[in-house]
Amino acid sequence: MKQGNIQISSENMMPIIKKWLYSDKDIFLREIVANGIDAITKFKKLVTMGEAEETEGEEYCIKISVDKDARTLTVADNGIGMTEDEVEKYITQIAFSGASDFLAKYEKAGGDGIIGHFGLGFYSAYMVSDYVEIITKSFRADAPAVKWKSDGNATYEIDNCEETQRGTKIIMHISKDEDEFLSEGRIRELVRKYCSFMPYNIYVGFKGDGKDKPLNTVLPLYAKVPKDCTDEEYKQFYTSTFMDYEPPIFWVHLDMDYPFRLKGILYFPKVKNKVELERGKVKLYCNQVFIADNIKEVIPEFLMLLNGVIDCPDIPLNVSRSFLQNDRQVQRITKYITKKVADKLVSLFKNEREKFEECWSDLSNFIKFGCIKDAEFYDKVKDIIIWRDLDGKYKTLSEFLGKDKAENEGEGNATEDAVNGNEEKAQDENSEKTSESKQPDTIYYVSDIKQQANYVRMFKDAGLNAITCDTFIDPHFISFIEYKSPDKYKFVRIDADIAGALKGEDVAEDSVIAEIFKNAVPQEGLTVKTQQLKNADIPAIINVDEYQRRFADMGSMYGMSDNEAGKVLVVNTANPVISRLKEQSEEKQKFIAEYVYLLALSSFRKLTQEESDKFMSANLKLLGNYTD
């Protein structure tokens, strides 16, 4: 038996490795299993090169076993194995990488599928172990089997042993405070989390009775060619991967080989909560080895609202997030993913408009959030964003405004120029449009179809239309659109300027009627004016300036502003009740003015308890007068 010191470049480095090598200690199992996968991949490569012979009928696999009595967790592979010299090199010299050395030797043959760095990854076992044993038998017939043992305190023992099976066993003697890793159920859970798509079968508690089933899928759906996948397979893969039994509305299959390698599937889930954006889960893999969930440096933030898997061997591992953020290859991958999602949405809009509209309630928040967060995504999808009008029909803003096709095509060309990198041409075209200084089109919108029902009725009676903005993100989104296209669109809520939209004949201000209302409703911040409206049925309506209301709404979120400020009571002189108001007694004038104001207020917003009591009292008085 031979003893020695583990060659570590810095003194006292082992305690740091044991405690801080990974932020989540349960990831040790992924590292150990990945090393076993590497070992099998190496051996199979040697077989194809004629440098090794495989055993007939042998199944390449990883077997994991738990022995609670012995407090051991064992991961065994039937891969390439190691000689004593290789154990000395790859295990006792942390700075070396078995995979890197193998690739250097066989680089002409190619090394696809070789994942990790055996030296450093192996030491993750010490995060949960008091000591670790390695029993390994090289594929070389003349090399004896080797047993290596160390408690992680920079010393080790190595000797020959009687093992006859090619491959490597990592035997971890689990620490007293890590009992969870002696539970077979917990180990199965970790295998499903970290190793569910590894390329060779993984068994836990293998019995060899013909009933053993692997816990992983060696050829996940995302690794297949898209044309070979059925809709049913996509749905089954989604359910099994994300435990979501509500089928996705549709998906995007990513398949890129050049200039970088990337495969994956992104799913658009049904919205479970329309009040807020639910965070999805995009799982990142490297050669079918799970890396992490939702790495924002690789996956655009707005795409994390989706569920999906992305496998990219070209993403560098074991590096800082700041490195990923600044890596050009990672940036190209991010742009590709964004482009594919946008292309899918545009294709669905153009080729399956009916399905697109059916899915819009699920897509709306995601697309709008993506537009706000990603300028390139916005440029690609801005012309397919649809809105429901007062008749319940979905329309783009151009369709809603009745813009001709030529104008839309012109805008599309400018967008295409920008997306394809012709920024100068796109900027020139945009500059020409801006220089025209045309007035933006006013688009009326409804934020609460029930509360604003009276306004909606007046609008429809006048043959006017509006769009509905009924999700929490819409107030932010319409402001965003105005910011992006200040010369094209101006959004006005239906109760902000309905007097202007429904204005009748120009008549002089009736100062007498205005004064009656001012005296009857002496409310601070309320402006009263008279106007003749097209609809004579409505005695009065309330308007609030759009931008003043937006500012007040924003301030009220922080308790900094009064959202009642800036109200304008527009008294309709075309209404018979109002036209005869001056004929009434002073007492009746006050009663009618108060009642009309409360009636208008109830159409504008929900009444306070005090206002509701006054309104109820007024109605009872009217009812009493009617029955007298």
C-alpha cells in the first residue's frame, strides 16, 4: 500500500473545497454521476477507434446504491476506469482535468459529450462525506484494479485490489449530519432533478431482476429533430418535465448547430393567475447535464415566464455570472433564443390568426412584458400585438385605426431593416417620419368595462370605438408605446375626454347652471363646466385629464397624491332635466345638482360609503315624491 499527499496548489484549500465548492451541496451527486457518464463516453470512443473491446450484451449505465447500515452512498459506472498512475494524476492533482487531458490526446477523433473536470468535480463528494473511497479497474487488461481512500485532509492511501469489473465505484461515507443522503427516496429526487436527461441509463437500488427501470430519459425530446416529434410527445414531455397537467398552448423547438450548438423546447403555459406574471422555469443543460434554473445571463428575463429546457454545450461552465454576462457567445445565444420566440409568435399571427386570438389572454402579459424588457423583441412583435375593441373583436392598432396596408408595409420594412442590422437606413426612415411632426392618433381605451359601462354605451351609441386595457400591465404598456412612438399614438381613457369625443353643437357656456352645480357640490379640486353633448339622455359626466390622472394614480400608489384631483364635471345642457334646471326652486336646484353629480360619479368610480348613503337617501326621496 502506498501513502501520499494530495497535491493542492494552495495550503489549507481542502476545507474550503469541502464547504464552499458549490452553493448547493446536493449538486455533488450531479458531479459524481457526470464523471461516470464521462467515463462511459470515453470508453465508447475508444471502442469506435479500435483501442478497446466492449463486452457483448453489456449495458452502459450508472448504478447508485444506498447502504444505511454502513452509511455509504455508492455511484458505479462501467466506463473507461483508471490505472494507478491515472488515479494519482486525476484524483490527487486537483489542477488537472481528466476530460481535458483525454480531449488533448484524442482531439482529432472529436470529444463531443465529454462534460466535466474529473479532478475538481470529484471533490464535491467531500461536502457530504467524512471520507471517500474509489475502486477502479482500467479497460487495459494488464492494469490491476486500484483502491484509493482519503478523508479529505490532504492525505490519501492507494493500493491494488481484487476488483474484476471494468469501471469505477465512488463510495462516499456520509457524514453524521447529512443523513438525508442515506435516503433512497432523496437520492431518486436528486437524480430526477440533476440527471434526468443524461445519455446513459441511471439506476437507483439496482436489483438485476429484470424489473429495474432507469430514472432518466437518455434521448430527451428536445434532442430529436423537430419534424420527428409529434404534438402528443411535446405535451407528454411538458407534463413529465414540469409536473403541469394543464397542457401548454404551444411551444418553440430550438435546434441550432452553427455558429453555436443549442437544442431545447420553450413552452407557453396557460396563465393560472391573470393578476400577476407567474415565473416559469427554464432549465439549462450542458450535454444533457442539468446546470441551473433560469440563468438570466443566458436566458432573457422575460422568457423566464415560460417553461422550457435549453441544452447548450457551448455555454462555458464553472465561471462567474459576470463572465457569462460579457461573453459574446452567450450574447449570441440569447439573441437567437429571443429571435426564435418572436418568429414563432409572428408566424402564429400570420398563419393561424384565429388560434393566435384564442391564445391571446395567455400570451398578452408575456408579450407586453417582453416588449418592455427587450427592444429587439419589441421591434419584431410590435405589429402583431392585438387589442379587443368594444364589439369584442381583436385588432392591431393599425387595424383599429384603419391604416392602409401600404403604411403597414412601410413600417414593417423599417422594422426589418433595424432587425437585420441596417440601423442607419432604419434611422433615416424614422427621422423622415419624425420630421413630418404629424399629430399622433388618439386611441380611446377602457380599463374597467363594468365600472365604465355608461361611458361605453355613450361611445357605442355615437358610433365610436375603443380598445380594452384590462390587465395589470396595460397602464405601463400604453405609456411604453407612447414613449416608443410619440408621433403615432396617444392613449386616452374613455372617461378622460368623452365630452370632447361626444361634443354636440358649439354653444356658449351657461354660467348660471355652472354656478348652481358649484354651489350644490362645493368639492375641492372639482371643476364644473357646461357643454352640449350628442347624447341628450345623460345629464352629466365626469372627465379627468389623462396624464393628470396617470400621474395621480402613480402617486397614490405611494400615498403621495390625491387621485381625485383634476375632476371635471361636464353638465350636458342638451339634457331636458338640465335645460329646465333654471326654472326650478332653489331647493330643487340644489337637490337635482347633487343627485346628477352622484349619478355621474357612480359611472366614474365606485362611490364611497358617505357618497353611497347620500345617493340612497336621494333615491328614497324621489321614490317618496313619486308615490305621494
